[in-house]
Amino acid sequence: MKRNVEPVKKILKESGYKYTKQRAKVYEIFLDNKDKHLTTEEVYNLVAKKDPEMGIATIYRTVQLFHKLGVLDQIAFDDNILRYELRVPSEGHRHHHLVCMNCGKVEEVDIDNLNELEAKIEKEKNFKIVDHTLKFMGYCEDCQHKIEEKAN
């Protein structure tokens, strides 16, 4: 499978960094897991399967650099564990998340109707918005059924 690594190479070069083998391996993990929200430890475990010599400190530094440069988005759900996912510039804003407060399931939501609200905030507060995050806390369908069954 051909991967498009040119965008990250360009971002690194423009910021004065090199696209090293270690950075390539971390980036490939995120490309291979586009629909997942990975912790740094999970990235380390996935990289270790391909390159057991790569240390966790290198993974931490690389993930932090990618986040700083806008390659990765950082997300904290209800458990306050930092997770990362690949940022897709063509999507504009990030997608939103539904987080089940019972089982911890996370579902992505691609609906974004906040443009009008953003415009109002920018005008009223003289604040230029470049991005936002939104998570909805509640109960997934399975947990709703379990809660209803317990109540009856």
C-alpha cells in the first residue's frame, strides 16, 4: 500500500526538522490506524512490533513534535488520558466525539454546524477561531438498554 508521506515531510522541513526513520515509523502507525485514538503507549507497542530497538522516549518526543506541528490532534476523553489522532487538513475542523460515561465507548461524529456560532463569537469577542473541539458525554445505545433493564 502506497502511503502519502509528503505532507508530513513538508511540515517537518518547513519547521526545520528532518523526516527520520523513527518519525516515519510513528507517522506510519497513525496512517495505519486513522480511525483510532491512540495513546503514546499504544503507539510505542505498535512500533515495537516493527522496531523493538526504538525507545519509548523517542516515541514521546515524536508524538509531541507531531502535535506541536499540527500533524496530530490531541484528545482527552472522560478518563483524562491523552490520545492522538491524525489531523486531516482537508476536513477543516476536527470531527466531534460521543463518549459513553458508562462503558467508555467513543464514537466519532462528522456533523459540524458550528460555523454560525463561531462567526458570532468572532464578531462579539473579536477573537479569531482557528479550530475547536467538542465532545458529548452520555450513554451509548447498549448502555441505555442496560440502565433501563436495571430500572425495571
